[in-house]
Amino acid sequence: MITANEVASAVGGLNKRARQPIPDALKRNPPLYIFNIYEMKHTRGLGSLGTFHVPACEPGEAYSKPLVVPGEFFDEFDRGEGSLGWTYETGADVAKAILNVGHRDGADLSAWGVFLAADKKPTREELSAAREKLTAKMREVLAAGDALALQGDSGLAQIQAMHRKAAHYLKQHRDWINAEPVEMRECHGCGAFVKPTLPRCPQCKAPFDLAKCRELWPMEYPIMTQRPVAAAR
Ligand SMILES: [Zn+2]
């Protein structure tokens, strides 16, 4: 991250080159403060703008330490023939990119209790708005856990820590919270996830243990032997 002062000193060192002047009016934006009300920390890489770490909310705290985003971002680039240009981003735009509002697949941090505060300290309203969004997200995750549990063993095997955390966050009990994780086998016949103790796939009947299958279902898994070929007429 480059501050306005660092830009100024870099400017001094490079003044042999023709330089597009940076207007002073662009150097006056105050820093921005991003907070987190949940125990999950986040890292967001934004290329040349830098990598940003949103701290986790520590147990017993209402919100995390802030991620402080500078009010503006300057970057310089070589325009060729001894001339340098610069690019400029407002901290507000960078903060927006960190939060990733509206993105799907869990990438929208604002759904996970992360928010941009108007000042150095979050207000009661900002905190309750963040809590509301986080609760909605947790309900979504819990519902996904319930849907998996309904699929039986293959679904239970896909229950993850996040599903359990959602139940915990919402103070909901679910039988599947304590379900022992079963290591499932991927069927070589149809790709279904099945219990490893089964002799065959319950969906496509591909045998995992052929000897056992022959014992249990001799008609379905016949032993191929050379039989005398009927004489052709
Ligand atoms: Zn199968």
C-alpha cells in the first residue's frame, strides 16, 4: 500500500522524468474502516492494490479490530519514452472490492458479518444491520445442512464444519451435528458416494466385492465358465 507521503518522496527521487502532476485535491480522502462481527477472518487479494486481511471477531467481542483502508491509492506506471503516468482509486472503491457485495458462492463478505463503517467506531445501527445479514446467511447454511442430512449417509458425509457452526450460531440443535463423519467410497460404476462397507453399489449394482456379491446374489453375478457351444444347424 502506498501513502500520499510515500508517493511524494518517490516523486522526488524520480523527478528526472516527465511526470503527470497528481492533483492535491485527490490526496484528502480519510481512511476507511472495515469491521467483522463473526469469528471467520478473510483475505482478499486485489492485485497491485495489495492484499487485505479482515480480522476475525474475537470471542466475547462485539466486533473485530478494523481493517483500515487508506483513503486513496496511487500507482505509477511507465508510459514509455521517459514518462511516468499514474492511476488512482478511491479507498471507497477499494473497500467495495474487498467486501465484494453481490458476489455469490460465499465471496460476498458483507453476508458474513463484514461491513464498512462510516467512522472509526461502528454504530449500533451498523452492527445490527451486519448481524441481520449474518443471521440470514447462517439460516441458509443451516438449511443446506438439513437438506444434506435428508439424503442419508451420502449427505451426512458431506456435512461440514460450517454447517455445524451455523447451527451453533443460531442456537439450533440438529441430530446431524454429532453424526460421525463416514468416509464414503465413490462408485466406479456411477460416481455415487456410497458406504464403504457395502459389497455393491445400491444405485447401479456395480460390485465392490465380487465374491460377496456372488454369495448374496448368485443369479445376478454368474460365474462365467466355458460351456459347450450348441452345434449350429
Ligand atoms: Zn454405482
